[in-house]
Amino acid sequence: MITRGSGEFEATVIDVDGNEHEVVVTYKGYNDPGVCSGPVERCYAPEGECEITVTGMPEGAADVSDSERERLEELAWDHLMNDDRARTGQ
């Protein structure tokens, strides 16, 4: 079953200068768990994608580090997979 969804959540991030900021993370994505049993011709690998947009950083603030962005992407995946309100088209 393919899970599709979108939504937003608030998060605290630390920029590359070490300053904390409250931001809003908007996400949109899907997850297809794939099929790994049954006839070979019907099997395929799992796949998915989750795009995020971070808003609310003050003007002139340093960028969010790569590790912080990865953390936000993981949080977005958690929201996508676990928040019934975010899921559509199941």
C-alpha cells in the first residue's frame, strides 16, 4: 500500500553559527514498501521520497547545517508515516 501525504510541523533548529531558531517544516512525500514475496515478475524494491521546505529563519541568520537538515527530513518521514492526518490516497 502506497502512503502519500503532506503537512507541516514546528521545530527548533541550530544554524551553522550555533544559534537556535523556531521554524516551520512543510513536507510532501510518499512511501511504497515494495513487494518482496510472490512471483518474481511481481516483485519490486521499496521506494519513497519526502521533500521538505524550512521557513521561519530570521533574515540574515546563518544556514541550517546539513546534519540539522537530515534531522528535519527524518522528522518529516516520521510525520508522514505516523500521522493519520498527513496521509492521503492510501
